[in-house]
Amino acid sequence: MRIFLGMITGRLDYSCSIIGFLENAEKYGHEISGVVATCSRGADEDYIAEAGKKAPLYLIDLNTSSYLKEMFKKLGVSRRSSAALLDLPDNLGSGLVPYGFNRNQVVAEAMLRGADILIFIDSDVLPFVLAEKDGEIVQKDVDFFGSHLKHLTAGADITTSEYSGSNILPPARFDGMDELLIGLKKENMIPYWKNSEKHLCVTLSSEEAEPCPCDKVLGGNAGFNLNVFSVLPPFYSPYYTAPDGFYLARGEDTVLSAALKPAGVKCTDIQTPIFHDTYGNWPEIPDLRTQPSAQARFYYACTGWIGRNPFYIRRLGEDTDALLDNMRRNLITGARAAAEYTGNERFLTLADKFDICRNNKEHNENEFEALSEAWSEFIKTGGFC
């Protein structure tokens, strides 16, 4: 069984966590047959060499995707489908590349390199969990690959888990929090955020949590039996341009998650919430009210949710003017409250971005359908079904 590790990142260098995960695999006796990573802004050759000593590293430069384009041509994948899957979208800004576009190339290359299992990590996660011991938060070592492989070899098509560390929602308390979350389609997080002054939005691992079936995949901590992509659509996440710049939508794993149940895919939450340094300064707790860096991180998370929502709501069959109008009204109120709370007027632009993305949903739907057709052709032509 050939196990591959996958990562998407802008620049591959020592800020990424591949080496740490390969050392974790060595520690627990797991052989990693290869690593597939994407980059769009170059790579550190020393890092590539060091990681390559532990496992073959296949680097995809998204500006060229040369190996994949060559292999697609040999397989007989049509130029149209090859372009849909491998050519960078037009008018991208600042070297940013849609998350779904990244992940699909990792999956495709892993398949073509002979992988059976692909385990995704993000560049800012680490192979341990945070837990509480004697009233203190401590790092607890975990057999990361073993946690995934136990279930992937016992019948699960996909394995996944949450993260430990700071939640993307930072601690806060202001009137308008509820409305902001409703406008971002994160209303399920209202009770959690309201209680943030108590738990500080820090998630810890629980020894009592047992693996269980789930229907939500988290792309930075997920394992795939690669044959599952014969029945699943590709990853997809929109992108959009606003007057103040180019933005990537979040949710390529959310869109994929919506396809699990209709496809009969078995997904297991392995209850191994690896550490995610969400704000890049753990153990400091982000202060949304006073820290520009925390404000910027949260703001971009909001723009990412907004970019996903109109398309995602349509995929769920919930696309109505009444729902979207209600989200917009709440977003206006919540964004104004966030701007007042932080003193950061950038939050006032969120409703305008919502309008842009709402107007883009037909384009996003057409783009997704074209991508799905291209993916299906690749899967069939490559004999992966």
C-alpha cells in the first residue's frame, strides 16, 4: 500500500510542516512512499533536499504543472479538460491560487504516481494535539498517520478531524456578533462565540472523544482512499475581484463534503485534532479589538466565507432571494458592529463583497460543472474508476 502526504502552499520552505510530519511517520513506523506539494511562489531548494531524504518529494509549480500536463497528454485527456484542471485561472492577484485548484492537482499527481492513500495536511499544522493536564495546556504527541490509516484500512473512504489551538473565531464581545455570523452563514457558531470570553476560543483534544461517522471533511487534516474520487466531484472553491483587490473563497472541502452522502461515501472523524497555529503566534491569544494582525486574519476569513456562500447555498438547494437578502441585512449590521468594535473600517466592505459573490454564482456554477466534466474525463481516461 502506497501512502502519500499532500500539501498546498504558496511558497514551500522551512515555514511548512512536511519534515515534521515525515519525522512523525518515522517515529511510529509508517513508510511514506511520496509527498506531493504545490507552490505558486517558488520553493527553498535546501528544504526540498532535506525533505527528499525522508521521502520522494514531487513539487508541482502551479505556474507550469509540467508533469501533469505531459501525463494528461499521454493519457489522451482532451485539451479542454486539461486546461480546466491545470491552467491557472485568468486575472489572479498577488500569486494567490484557488484552494480547490491546488488540491485537485495534488490528488491527480498522487494518483499518477501510484498512490493508494493520500493524507492532506496544511502548511501551518503540526503533528501533535493540545490537551489539558493538571490545569495546564500541554502538547501531546500523536501517531498522526496511524490514526488515519487505522480507519482507512478498515473500510472508511475518507478520514478527517478538527484542529486543536485557536479557533478562527477570536475571542470577542460586541453587539452585532449574532448578525455577523448569520450574514457569514456561520450561525451554528453563535453560542460558541458568545461564550468566547470563558474558553478564549481555544480547542483542546479530548481523550473521551471516540471516532465516529461524519459528513464534514477538513482539508488540512484528511485522508483519502484515492479510489473514492471515482464517485466524488473535484475540489472547488471560487475566487473574486473586488475594488480593493483579489480574494480567495474558502470552502473547497465544504463543497466536497456536500457530495459525500449522495455518493454513499463513508467518512470517519478520527478525533485526532492536530495543532493548527491559526494566528501564527501561539500561545498568544488573538485580540480582535486591538491587534491589526488578528483583525486582518479574521477579515480575510470573513471574505473567504462570503466568497463561498452563494455558490454553496445553491449546491445545497437552498438558493432563494429571501435567504440571501436576510443574510445581506444581517451582514450589514454585523459588519458595522465589527468595524466599530475594532476601529477597522475594512469590515464595512463585507456587504459589497457579498453582492459581488452573489452576482458571480451563475459563473461559479458553470465553472464547477465544466471542472466536474473535466475531472470525470481524467478519472475515466486514467483508469481510476
